[in-house]
Amino acid sequence: MATEIYRDAWGIPHLRAGSAAELAHAQGLVTARDRAWQLEIERHRAQGTSASFLGAGALAWDRFARRARVDDTARRCFADLERRDPGTARWVRAYVDGVNEGLADSTAPEFARTGLTPGRWEPWTPLGVWLATHILFAGFPAKLWREQVAAHLDADAIGLFATDGPGTSGSNGWLVGGERTVTGQAVIAGDPHRWIEDPGVYQQIHLSCPEFDVVGLAVPGVPGIAHFGHTGSVAWAITNAMADYQDLYRERLRRTGAGVEALGPDGVWRRASRHTETIEVAGEEPVEVEVIETGRGPVIIGGPEGIDGDPTALAYDGGRADLADPADSVDPTDPVVPADPVVPADPAAALAPPVAISLRYPPRVTGDLGFGALLPLLRARRVADVDRAFDRWAEPVNVVQAADTEGGVLHRVAGRVPVRAEANSLRVVPAWEPGHAWQGWHVPPRAGLTDGVAVMANQRGPAEPLGVEFAPPHRADRIAALLAGKERWSAADMPALHTDTHLASASPLLDHLDALDDLTPEAATLRDRLRGWDRRMDAGSADAALYAAVRGAVVRRLAAHPAFAALTTPPAYPEVFQPWLALTPRVGFALEHLLRAEDLYGIDRPAAVRAAVEEVALRPPAGVWGDTHRLAPWRALEPEQPYDEPGLSGDHDCVLCTSGVPGLTDRAARGPAARYVWDLARREDSRWVVPLGASGVPGSPHHRDQLPLWLAGDLVPVVTDWTRLKKETDV
């Protein structure tokens, strides 16, 4: 049969073909037509070449991508996929062929604006896009922050700042078993919280061929439907497990006539892989990057001489480390050199050698990105099929929820987490000391349902043995409480949970506020008003705006306290890691811990709250929460005609998780990147929505047509009846 492309009323593509390979080709083709500029951005980000047309602002990412060897890892993983799973490799190639065909005909206006011509995708490019999208997902730079806290405060202070911080991504997800629904069949619902991008990070799509018929949310640039899908008889969804599966090693490096050597835990210097790469920068001179890889992994910070001439930028060595694994990227036939005796002229140099930090991450070690799971997911008919497919999952590590029409349910962790010493998970560890080898992989934990439901919102749950920092329990507790409030649920009931704005994390600040007396009349009025606030962060709420203003003032006062002065200036690490190291966001996201701690390094917290309330009382916000809490999507290229971005309900710890940065800005760059409701009784009763629209082309009628529904908490019907679709073309 010919491959057919249909559209529904929202411009969502529905594809029908005679085989999985033909369908993959069509998926690549239609994605390139709908998201050409986005695909080009993602290809360049994976290659570390985005500064060549976006300019110096993209250089920090390109440096990181080159040094972390993202593109090279994708190549390795695809070569391994061809050896282990040639059928999936051919399927990926078919997708890439479709992308290249679609890009060749692209008329996306951004290309004319930048003078850029779409480049050619290689078979490994989808793997590079996947890795570039997720390599920071587990938040390994938080280990750099913990080093700073331990060095300048103490190790106990690490827990005070432990929370779902500014660099992580989360999600809500809940499964309601058939015994708790009006139909007797399960419902799965949720919303992934990611950076809101234009075009969106998820693509609604329907893929149909004789082997399978699946609706779901695809990642543009990656074939299939990985995260959220419904085959008619089984559905699945994921949330971020908050697992820790990437390690940072402090390396001792030295230059030799042959290149660079790294000191291993056995006291032997071994040759590291080394070469230089050139990054083209639009409007500026090219930049050279030295790429070094030791037996632990690629060096992503510093080098033999330290960071930008500061050899002791990181003065704290935390923990001890064990015998490292043999080099994964270093030629095992390279000669080894016995370690020279170290007699430093300056004793301090022995404590703080020049900074070089390497990253060890599973796909670089194993050559596997988990793409072998993608086709089995599409072919799944029952929960057992989904379970087996996720046995092949690698990265990122997720909590999976699934249900089928026979009553089967699944609640498990999927992905690779190495077994290693506890210190690896907490901090940067010395590569030259033993105690740090990876010793196999954890068995992914499993869980069941409680009272017929399972709720995951990045809190401590089945993945707890695999992680360090998890999201506060507020979102999960709120969803569970709402579900407990009614015995039977339907798919149509779920948007009320998606859009709940109750802010439980407000309690510690409100408790401090409630205890204040001897306030000025204006401040006393503000205090009394917040005493009566319903704790809902609704866009139209003036009280929510007052609370946020007081919260921001408290955050700024705590962050400015001399007790934290040493944390205000982070080390000169690469720019890409700075969001994890900035003090004010750390205080803002950990505020409830800091306010509830028995002691906070002598900081007078009641005085800080009092001063904040007096400050806001003198200059209160003029309007409502939505006036300042506005959507601020990330765009690689700003639109020629700026959009009036709307006000938002919600907040970081609400179920409706729309995140600003308390103390810095109320504008929200992160939030629900999609919402979905999968109904196992009738797939046609399922619903979904994305923040903007199905098309990534500015000016298209489907570029932003779902935004009003997303703002209101409404969902778009999932259409699977081909007679209700409009045929666009045959390919």
C-alpha cells in the first residue's frame, strides 16, 4: 500500500503505511516538514556546531557537546546497534532517509533569516539528538554544587539545599486501576515537566501499519514513540526517576611529549585520548577546543593546566575512590608509565592539583542508548510486552507506568544505573584513589498500586535506592489526596488534577509570617491577608502575587546573608553548569528546608521574613500572579514579530508545575510540555494537548492553536478513526 499522510482538525499527523520501515520514513518526512528548523537546531546541538549560525551565545553548549563527545558516542551506539539489532538499525535509517527528503524541500522561514541551508542527517543523528536532549537530565552538575557547599559550609549543609533544583526535569504521572474507574478499565494520565520550547519538545503523532497502530508523543528527531503511547490494548507513560547514573571524577593530568597522561587509582600514569577540534562561531573567530578522554571518561571541565589559568579552582576533594575500570576509549596497548614521586614546592599544591573533571556516563561505557526498546514498544499488545521492551531501556532512567485491557498493570523503573560506592553519587571523587569502580548494574526496582492507584511525581518512590535528591513530596501527595477523594474516576475527570494549583510548600514561610508581631500597619495588613489566602497559585489571584513577592524578598535576603557569602561566586566552571551553581535559585528552590532547619548558620530567619514583609508592604505588586508569572518559552531564534506571552497559573511545587525562579524572576520557562490522558476502555476517549501546537512553522494555523486549551486545562481529542481525518498526501 502507499504511505498515506492524514491530518486531524489540529494539524496532528496520522500516518499509515505497509510496513514499519515505510512508516519510519513517513514519520521522518512529516517531522521534517512540520519541524524543519527544530530538527536543524537539534542536529547542530548534537554535533556541537550550533554556534556556527547562532553565534557566541551557543558556544558554551557546543564546547560541552564536543568535550563530552556527544556525537562520537552517538556514532558508537549506532555502530553497536547495527551489530546487535540490525532490524532496528534499518528502521532508524529509514527515518533518517525521510528526514533528509523532507529537509530538502523545506521552506521554513528561519532558514532564510539566518542564511542557513539544512544539512544532511546521518544514521546516528537521532541517537545524538536523544543524547543531547537527555545528557543533563540527571543533573550531574549538582555534584559540583555539593562540593561548594561542603567546602564553604559543611557536609551537613548539603541536605539543606537538596531539592528538585533549577537544572532538573520532572513530571507528574498517575495510574488509576480498573477497580477505581467508571468503566472498569485503567486510566493513565500525567504531564512531563520540561523546558517549554518553541517548537515544542513533544510531537503528537499517530503511526499505523500492519504490525502496530499507536498514538503518542514523539521526540522530534527520534523515530517511534518512546515516552507516552497507546496501542489500543496497552498504554504507557513515564516520569523522571531522579536516579543518579553519571559520575564526575577529578583527574590528575600531565602533558608529555606524546600528549596527555592521567593518573589512575593503581598509581600508574596512562595515556589519555587527546585531540583538538575547531568550533565555528558566527560573526567571530573560530574557537579551538581540546578534547581529552581518560579511562573514566571525557574531561568536561579544565585540563592539565586547570581552568582558564586557575589551577586550584576547586580546592575541595571529597571522598575516596576505588580502582577505576580499564579505559573504555583509551587503546589498551598504550604503554603505561610508573607514577613519578610527587614533591610539590608548595604544600598546598598537593591538596589542590590543577582542576580537570571527567564525566562517566552509561552510553559512553556500554555503547547502548536503549534504541532497541523503541520498536518493541510500538509492537506491544500487553503490559508484559511493555515490560520486556523497557528491559532494553538505557537512558534517561525513568519510572514507567503501564496498563492493558486485560487488567494488567506495571509500575517499575527502567534504565541503567551503575553499582558503585556511595561517594560517587554524592560528589566529585578523585580518579587517582581506589574505591570508585563501576561494578555492574542495579536491578531496576518495581512497585505496585496502593488502593488501586500509583502516583509518581519525582518523589522518593521505587527509584529511591538509585538516587540522591528527589522532588519534594508535595505534588505526589496532592495527586494522591485528590484521587482518594472520589471512589470512581473517568478519563474526563483528569484535567482537574492536571490543573490543581494548591501550593503546600508555602507552609513554612506562612508559619514564620503568622508568628510575626509589632509590624507596621501596612505589613500587618499584608500578614493578615496572607493568613486568609487559600494557597492557590491562580493566575488571577492577587494574594498569590503577594505571597510570591514576599517569598522572593525572603529568598534574596537569605542569599545575601554573610553566612552564604562564599557561595555567591562559584568556580569558573563552564557556563553550561552555572544554573546548578547559582546561589539565589538554590535558596529559592530549597526555601522550605532552609526555613524549617533547626539552625541556619546563625541566620535570624524571623528577622529576614519580617524585613521582607515590610519591604513588600511598602511596594506591593500592583496586579495578580499572572501579571508577572508569564510563559517564557525557549527559542533558538527570536520571532520577527514577538508574541504576547500569556500569564500562567501554578508554581514549582503545584501539580500545575510552572516554574519561575524565586528571588530572580516569576517568568516561567519550565512547565507541562504536554498533557495526556490514556483511556484503556476506549482509546477514542483519550485526550492530549501541547503548549503551542502541532506545527513548528511560524504563521501556520497549527503553530499556536492549542495554546488556549493548554492554558485553560482543556485537552484535544485523540482521533483514530481514519474517516474523520483529512488526507494530505501519499508518499
